[in-house]
Amino acid sequence: MKILDGKSLALTRRSALADWVEHHVQQAGRPPGLTVLLAGDDPASATYVRSKEKASAKAGIRGEVQRLPSTITEHELLARIEALNADPDVDGILVQLPLPEGLDENLVLDAIHPSKDVDGFHPVNSGALWQQRGEVAPCTPLGIMHLLDAYNIELSGKSALVVGRSNIVGRPMAELLLQQHATVTIAHSRTHDLKSLIATSDIVVAAIGRPEFVKAEWLKPGAVCIDVGINRTNEGLVGDIEWQGLDAVASAATPVPGGVGPMTIATLLHNTVCAWARHTGLSDAPA
Ligand code: GUN
């Protein structure tokens, strides 16, 4: 079984991106800018945001994190987003999810100008993605596509099963796989007989959020396994796919940690630099 080493690919891509920024910053007239809004004190979100902050700096992105109290009002959050929309030095605005209780996620995300929406969550961007004319795609699924591409995993004509239907992962993942000519099925918590769908799928993307829910023995021999799960258990961090026994059946798989997670961050930087290239009129964009 080939290990799809997201950690190593993410480092390679981040280093290439840093070079790309360095070579274009003079022409652009200013460095790329990314602002992250983190409301509340969810510990996992705080960890993710710190990683995003560090990675941005290393890529030559001028990053800012606004840490806001969980009591922030919708009005105040929207005012901050408006100010960032109007700030010519800001290319990307990311509102870390989940938002504290009582804040309307759709209302907040819709306030981000689509050209600064580096998450690709704005309905203009998700709509464009589904019409194959998107300029940005959500970081986790796009990062998975970069990983599959780097390992030359054939997608055309293959059966791909996406387990999970969130706006962040499952839905955009299905569309990106479809754009590469996979035959895509989306499964979810109401799906009847998930096991038999898994047994016939060449590619399985698990974004369920339940530790080792997918058993190795359910897989089709030779399957490619993409594990989006990050589950904290007493035994440490585990994915949504059982790791024990996977080696005997899968042809390739992403480890947890070190698979999809690092690719998500690398892709956020990629999306930010692409937004910067568009905003400053650079004629090309990073690979
Ligand atoms: N929370 C978990 N994943 C994500 C993501 O990709 N973007 C944002 N903004 N919040 C998240």
C-alpha cells in the first residue's frame, strides 16, 4: 500500500508557493494578505488557526488573526468583515468555523466578498464550482485533489464514493472528482447499506467524523482511501477509516495525522496567493 504523504507534499507545495510569492511580490506591489477571524474559544479551532498563522508567515503572506470573544454580536462580526472587504491590502478573509452559538453562519459567510473568500464557501463561489467555472474551491477537497494528482492516481471512469455531505468537504469533493471524470456517489448518515457501496468503490473519501467507522475489510481490493477524519480518542488521533489491516487491501491511503490535514493548510495558502494574483493583476497563478 502506498502512503499518500500529505505532510511531505504540503511542505513541498508551501515551499514552491513561498518562492512564487517572492518572485512576484515586486510586480504585485505588495505582499499577499490573509485575515482570519476566530470567535470564541473552541480549542481545536484555536489550534488550526495557529497552524494557519505560522504557515502564512513562512509563505510570505502577511497574516492577521483577530481573536474575538464568544459573545461577539452578529452586527460586530459583520462590521469587521465589511472593513476587511474594503481593505485593499487584504486578499483573503477566513471566518473559522464553527461559530459560537447564536451566530448565523450563512449570514456571516455570505458577507465575505466572493473575491476574498479563500474558503470557497460563498454561494457565488460554490455555485460557480458546480458549473465548472469556479475560481476557488474549498481547501480540504482541493488539497485532496492536489494529493491525488501528485501521486498520479487515475480518476477518470473510476467509481468514487464520498461519505459525508457537508458544504466544507463532501459536496465540493464530489464536484471536484466529477470534474476529473470519476463516477461519483455521495453517501451520508441516512444511506442504506453503506458497506456494499464501499465494497464496489475504487476511491473512498471518508468525511464522517466517527473514529475508524469504515472497516478495512469493507473495502474493494486495491481501493484508494482518503481519510478526512481527525478524531481525538484515548488512543490518540485516528481517522474515519480503520488503519489496522488497511495495508492488506488498499492500494493507497492517507495516514492520520499527516495526510489530508496538512494539505488543507497548504491549499488555504494557495487560495490566498491565487486571490492576491487576481487582485494585483498578475498574469499567472501558482500551480
Ligand atoms: N473549520 C473546519 N474546517 C474549516 C475550514 O476549512 N474553513 C473554516 N473557515 N473553518 C473550518
